[in-house]
Amino acid sequence: MLNSSFEPASVAVCFVIVADCGPGLLPRLMQPFAKRDLVPDRMNALRTEDVLRVEIAMDAMPAEYVHLVEGNLRQVVGVQSVVWTFETPVAIAA
């Protein structure tokens, strides 16, 4: 019998962070990943005047870490918002 509350061991997820632009912001956004031994697969940052929009994506993140990382990202000084979505992992042709 299948358990309806089954959660996969890992998920593909993309965090979108909007924050006040400032020196040291990008390394601070990496800390919630680093302290869990996670290395994001993709990161993109775009500055618009005094605001920085950062996307951090992982193709295989332990599902139980998603909400923990989200909470840590929200606590970073200058962060205005954090949203995340599940994604389809990106396959790169060799």
C-alpha cells in the first residue's frame, strides 16, 4: 500500500531572493547551503538600482532541508523576500 504522505528523498528547487544590495550579501546567502554541505547547481544575481534579485537552484536537495534553508535565507540582513518553487532538474548534454 502506498503512503499518501510519501516525500522524495531529494527535490529540485529554486530559491528567489530579493534583497537590499550590499557588499557581502552573496556570500551570506550561500551560508545556509554551506553549513549543510550543499553546493548549489546554479546561481544568478541581477542588480536593479539598490535591489539585488538572486536565484539559487539545486537539482537534488534533501526535501527536509528546503524549509530550513528558506528560514535561514529570510534571516539574512537586508533580505526583503524569499520564495521557492520545485523545478524539473536540468539535464546537460555531454
